[in-house]
Amino acid sequence: MWERIDQLGVRNLSIVGVSKHAGKTTTLNRLIEDAAMVKRRLAIASIGIDGERHDHLMGTPKPEIWVPEHTFFATAISMMEAASAPVSWKVPTGIESPFGEVWVGQTTGEGTIGLAGVRQLAHLEILQGIFQTFAVEHILWDGALSRMIAVNPRVSDGVVLATGAVLGTLAKVTQHTQHALRRLNVEALPKHLFEQLLMRNAGVLVAEILLDFGNQDLRDAEVLSIEYVHEAGAFTEDVRTLATWTDQQRLFLYAGAVTDRVLQSFQNRKHPVFVVAMTPSHLFVTEDAWRSFARAGHQLLVRKSVPLIGVTVNPTSPRNVTLDPQVLKQSIQSLTNAPVWDVME
């Protein structure tokens, strides 16, 4: 995995799972273990609760997080009560959580750590700034169930997807992984359009963009005008009720979540519509809605994507489900051109 990370020049890496217990923490542990062999200087934080011996909701066993000496990490200090690593606490972050204020610490010896207290993109940005003052080589963000906050170019330049037997049958694992990969690999807005819209602060509001299409390829499109429509909440408002659209107005940028309802609101437009989310973490659409939207000739994009480093597979699960490791790996490899690694090997 580190060879691939180095090839792509990734400094800040997010690890997200297809589901709970898909193998995120196991993947994190493998990355830490291999980094320790060559003495990479790491910083680690988790969006959720990690390092506990048992899941606080399900009661199932969870892998502990082992780190070597000189590892930086961010957590609420109370999470270290059951951990074994000795720590030198460096700086408070000002991030408050139900577990107490989050601090940045550095291990003074090897051992286990507990991570919690980080919940928002703004928290990651604060930590990123602090970690960089300690000249770390890489930041590892451990994601949480259904939360892809770290899959954002503001804090990550690479992502690893974890999947595994916890989803059940091979068919279910493959199906859920395929949807997650589609979300992570969604096409980015062409660079020339991104730059034009960036200069106009597009993405802060739901924006109406007028394009001159010689054909249906966005690479040949030019921005003619922009109208900021509304600070719409994508979960609660139907953008069609906020303005009167023309057939030429076909590129729509959302600052918030893009949901099934957003896609459905454009479903019956005669000409192709391009709906642009900020990042893959802003996409909350089901496979059925996405497929129907695409069949109607429309396209879903993001303003900027985060490169997929690869996929890790875990053939075992806490629910005593075990899949054939080679068959699982081959099935997931058929879905992507990125590398697939069995973290249990």
C-alpha cells in the first residue's frame, strides 16, 4: 500500500469502509505497522470511536490500534484510560466533544491508543494545521460508518476503501462495494470549468450555469453566465421551485448534500443535465436513483475528486462469516483498476 501511496504522491490519506466492521481499523493497523518498519513520521485521527476493545453499540470485538514510539495522534484524553502507549501531550486543539476536549499527543513508547472526539470537516482542518507544525510525513484519517467527511480534497489527497465479509454473501459484498467505488470514482468537473467557477466562488450556493454546448461533452463547454439561485438545503427544498429554468441551463452546482430528491427533480428534463456535488462525501444517492438519472441521459459529477489508492478486503467478520480470500479478492478486483489488497494476508 505504501508503494502505491508514494507513487501517487499522497500525503494525507483517508480510510473509509463500505460498512461497519469492514476492516478499516485493520487496514489502518497494517499501514501503521508497515510505516514503522521504515520509520515514517505519522499523525493519526479518527472520525468516530476507534481503539476500543469492543464496539460500544454492538458489543462485538474490535481491533486495537497499535502505534510505535514518536507517533502523533489526536483524541480526547479520556479515551487513553484503557490504552497502553505512554504519551506526551503537546497542545489542546479547542475541539470539544462528549468525551472532553481533543488534544494532540505524541507517543513516547510503543503501545495502543484510543481515538475519539473528531466529528466534523472543520475539526480535520484544525488538526491538519496542527499536525503540519510537527512536520509529520503523512496524516491518516480513519473514517466511520456512513461518514465520508475525510474524502474531501481540503484534507485528503488519497482514499483507501475497506470492504469485507461483514456484509454477508459474496454477492452482497460485491454489490455494496461496487456502489461505494462508483461514489468514490465519480468523474470530476473538467479543469477549465472548475477554474472558471472557482473564480466566481461557485459552490457556496446552488448555482445556475448557462452553457454553450456544441455537443454534450463538458470538455467543450464554456460558461456564459452564472446565476446564484438560493442557499437551498438539498434535503428539504426542491430547487425547481426556486427559479424558472430554460433548456440551456444545464449545469447545477450544489454546496450541500446531493440526494435522490435532487436527481429526481431533474429526471424529466429533455436535455442532459449535469449535477455537480462538491466532493464524493456530499453524495447521498441510492444506486437505483443514480442509475435512473444516468439512463435519462444526465450525469453526476463532483467539483474535485480524491484519488482512489486501492481497496482492502477482509474475508472474515465478527459475525463468524468467512469468505474464500482469493475468490473475494478476485471479485472486488473485477470492479476496479486500482490495486486490491487482502489485509489479513
